Amino acid sequence: MIDVVIIGAGGAGIAAARRLLAAGLNIQILEARARVGGRAATDTATLGVPADLGAAWLHFADENPWTPLAREQGLTVIEREPDWRADHQSEFERNWGLIEAAAAAGLDVPVSSLLPDDAYRPRFDGILTWFAGVESHQASCLDIARYAESRHDWAVAEGLGSVLAGAAAGLPVQLGTPVTAIDWRGPGVRVTTAAGTLRARAALVTLPTSVLAAGGLRFTHALPTPLQQAFADLPLGSCNKVFFRVDPALLPPETHHAVGNPHSARTTSLALRPAGQPLVMAYFGGELSLELEASGQLEAFAREEVALAFGHDLAAGLQGSLVTGWNQDPWALGSYSAARPGAANARLQLAEPPAPWLHFAGEASSVTHYSTLVGAWRSGTSAATQLIETLRTSP
Ligand SMILES: Cc1cc2nc3c(=O)[nH]c(=O)nc-3n(C[C@H](O)[C@H](O)[C@H](O)COP(=O)(O)OP(=O)(O)OC[C@H]3O[C@@H](n4cnc5c(N)ncnc54)[C@H](O)[C@@H]3O)c2cc1C
């Protein structure tokens, strides 16, 4: 009999699996995609050099559990801080202070209602779309204020997705196996896939909240209403990337960031030589990302932004491209979770198991490190630790 079936082989699923195996439990991971890593994936085939389609930064790098795992695998952690904080620091701090003050006063209102409509506002709103994947009127001030401060942000030359792939090596993962239903009347669970039904003493579900809210997994016995509400209150925002291969002679020696149009919120965060690679990357967030993904215009917009920020010589040197489509990806349905205004506490709800044999984990259930691989890791290991305890004490 399987002790724990883990649904999803992203950061949370991989972290949980490693913890459960170390405790000597019998586990099985079921993954819908043909690869592990979920929202962390490195593509090397398309442009001939590593490009992280999703997670790229080891945020909180000095306390990030994926940092030592990268080193153990012999991968190159680039301990160089990004230069994106350089300008407008005082205006940024002022707006962030307003968000923190409102949260400290017990408010959980839209970020947009707290900020002055001054010349800096479009810039701040743009940054928020990259940070949260949503517009300032869709973001909860309490949720934003609870995010821990990342003092170190490092990249991995071979790609952060490669670190997850390496960490999953040897784990019992069945790829290409979407789970369609879970019977959790208990004790134990019955998990349905196209390949049949699997029985286990417990299940750990690590699916993105937008997939759960869309009913991507059927629970044969209704989940508690507050838990279903938490899926809906923590939707994934939208972020996308466009990469271009470029002659390295056109690039600075080290990674450099710039904003496409500093006077508009509908703009991109541009990176020259991301993770040290001969690439130009444009990062989209919020409505702009959502709209351009839907209309197939991400690449055209990225080319315009590169021309705007760096001139026509570099724009003319953009070669083969690689474009993500996270919203249309059925196993993600977005980028990372953002709590709706008034619903910051939904993250706590998500971490509350509806039965001793059914747990949920994933970045969305982290109150302080949501939207990152640190949150995914911590939520996965925390659920695994609870399951180890439960299974040890129950027959
Ligand atoms: C564009 C972008 C940029 C990002 N940048 C960063 C960054 O720089 N640093 C950082 O730390 N984080 C970043 N993130 C966020 C980070 O990728 C996520 O927080 C993290 O990967 C989430 O891990 P998870 O395990 O919670 O979810 P996921 O990685 O989504 O894992 C869930 C897994 O479940 C699988 N699945 C879905 N449905 C089913 C089903 N029915 N049956 C079986 N399996 C299923 C999915 O395929 C997936 O593998 C970024 C994300 C995006 C999209």
C-alpha cells in the first residue's frame, strides 16, 4: 500500500517527496506534464542556451533551500545582486510604506486605494504587475505587506528549472498522468487517473490554486466551503517572458535590467544577459501580459520595448525567440498567486488540511514567501512533516 500519493511534481511536490522518502515512507508522485518542475522549467533546446520559462531567481537566496541543492548538483549559482532597484528608490519606499502602514492598521484593501496618483504611480503599478502578476486594484495590501524581504536574489547559470529537475532525479514520478478525481471520504484516499485508480493512506495535492478553482480536479465529496473559497481568493496572476538570442558582442558583460517605458504601467522589465546568457528577456505582468498572450502579440511588443529602451541597433540584433504562455497552460492557468483584496488570510486556510489524510501545499499557501520556490518548498515540507506524524500514529 502506498503511504502518500503526491499530486504534482513542482517545487512543493518535489520538496514533500524528498522529506517523506527520508522518513522511510512509500510514496508515488503523479504529474500531468511530460516533465517535472511545474512552474520552474529551463528550456535549452529552443535558443541553444538555458532560458528559465518560469522561476529564474533564487529569491531569499541565502536562506533558500534550492541554493544548496544547486551547488550539490555542481551548478553555477551567480552570487550577484540584480541592478533593478537602482533608481526611484525613495518613491518606491514611500509607496511600500503606505501599503505597510495600512496593513499594520488592520486594513485589507486594494493597493490602488492607498497610493497617490502622482508621476511615479505608473512606474509603481508596473513593478507591482511583475511582482504580483496583477494590477494594483486587484492586490490586497495586507497580502503584499506580509511578503518577507528578499535581501539576496541570485540566478543559476544552467537555469533554476534545472535545479528542480536534478532534485527530482530518482523520485518515483509517473509523468503524463493527470489526476482527474479524488475520493477522500476516508480513511485514506482513492485517486483516479486515465491509467486507473490508486489507493493510498493519504494524498498531498500541490496543484496551482487557479487549476483547483477551475475544477481541474474533482473531489467526490465536497471540500469545506472556506477551502473552496480560498482557491477562488488566491487566483494566479499573469506573467510571461519573451527571450531573444543575441550576439554577445551587443550585450554588456554582466546582467543588466531596464524598464521599457518608464512613464507607462503597460511596459516590460527588460534583462540583458539574464543568468549570464547571450539573451535579451522581456518580462510582462498583469493585464498587459494577459491581453498580449491571448492575442499572440507578446513578441511584437517585446521588440518595440527593446528598441525603446536600448535603441534600434540592439532591436535589429534580436534573433530566434522563445515566448511563454502561462495563462493558456492548462496545468498552471497563470503565473503565481495574489490574494484578492479582503482575502489575505485565505493563504492560512489553504494550509489547513480538510482531513488528516488530505493535505494541500504549494506556493499559494505560504503567507510570507508566496509566489516563490521558497514558499513552495516550505509548504511542501511542512505538509510532509504533518503527514509523517499522522501516519506514524494511525494504523
Ligand atoms: C513567469 C514566472 C516567473 C517566476 N519567477 C520566479 C522567480 O524568479 N523565483 C521564484 O522563486 N519563483 C518564481 N516564479 C514562481 C514559481 O515558479 C512558483 O512559485 C513555484 O514554481 C510553484 O511551485 P508549486 O509546486 O507550488 O506549483 P507548480 O510548480 O505549479 O506545481 C504543480 C504541479 O502540478 C501539476 N498538475 C497540475 N494539474 C495536475 C493534475 N490534474 N494532475 C497531476 N498533476 C497536475 C503541474 O503540471 C505542476 O507540475 C515564477 C513563475 C512564473 C510563471
